[in-house]
Amino acid sequence: VISASFLPAQEVESIIVVSDTWENFVSEDGSGYYLDLLRLTYPSPQYELKLSILPYSRALHLINNKQADIVLGIWANEHPHSLLSKYPIEVDLYDAVSRKGQIQISNIASFDDLRVIARVGYGADNLLNNLKSYEEYTDIGVMLKMIQHGRADILLDYSAELELAMNLQELDDVLVIQRNVLAEHAYFGFCSKPSCIELKQKFDQSFIKLHQKGLIESLLIENQQSTDALPPLKTIEELYP
């Protein structure tokens, strides 16, 4: 009988994960849908997830320079398709703030000739065609004031942050939130090192099984997301031919 003390210790594989913070998706305390998804795919103690919260552009820079293994929640046009998760991990749903009674968003064409603003790093102009202008700012409070005073027409963000900021500034009687006005598929991005390619292959195999079992939908609901955020089980080649 071999004593347990003489059994070789299983080597722990560290995975460097970078991301900006996203409400209910990535939090510094390790909670959120994206992180739950990673833990199911790369379970402890075999894997150790090392999360660094960084500005969006910095996170992309580290992945592109092979200084991180996985970046969370990016769009298809921001990284080589061969280094993205094979399937979208969620449908990113944007909400909008406008002045009451001014603008009703019903489709992409509704944005034509509007002055749209969003937070730095969102790049929502990549999803829209005929804007009058598009600008990004860091302060959501400042952007709400811009909408209130007519210096912009539409603010794109997420309802949780928008509601909080509107309540703080007592703008509920002036501004209105329209939900799910814009949708885009979000992906995990991987670096180009062989070890990252292996991580990607493992993730792709795991994701399709989780999706087929209904666990992706369950994770989204557990993290306070609408079932509208459930991604289609379509490859990136099918969605972006």
C-alpha cells in the first residue's frame, strides 16, 4: 500500500484572467456570470484562476501581447476570430436613456441621425450605422446631465447602473429608460500561445455541454440576467460569415 503522503501532488495550472468590471458578470470579489462559467470549465484545485480587474483597453492589450490567458466579455470585431470562444457566451443587451417623450427606439434605424453617448470602451458606434455623432465618457452622472440638457439624445448603458445614477440625481421625472434597445454577441478571448489554444479548446467543449444541459440559462438567471441574454448555439463563423 502506498502512503498518501508519497503520492505526487497534482500540479495546479494557473490561468491569468483579465477583465473590466461588468455588473452581474465580473466583480472584484469573484462573483458574476463570466466567473461562474470559468469555474465550471476550469475547476479547482486542478486550475487556479488569477483575476485582474483592468480598464477594457488594457485588458485587450495584455491578451494581444500574450501577457494574459483569457479576456472576458469582448466583441467579435476586437480579437481574431480563431482566438475567440467558438460560441458567444451571452447576448450583450444595452439599455438606453433619453428625455421623456422625445425618442422611441424600436430598431437599429431608430438611431439614425442621433447623438449617442456611452462609457469609455463600449465602442457602440461599431454596432450602429448612421449616427449624427458618437462620444464616450467615463462618468455616467455627467452623461445623464448631457441627456437632460439636450447635449446628446441617447445614452447607452445597462439599466442597473442607469437606475442608480438617475435616482441619485433625481432625474426619474425627466428621463426614461428603454430596455434591450441594442444587442451584440459577447465572447471570451484567448491569447495565441499553445497553452491558451488548449484552454480555448477545453472551454469550447465545456460550453456546448453546459448549454445543451440548460446550465448556461440557469447561470444567467442566477446572476440576475434576462433569458434574452441566452446566446444561440451558433459558431462565430455562422454569426459573422
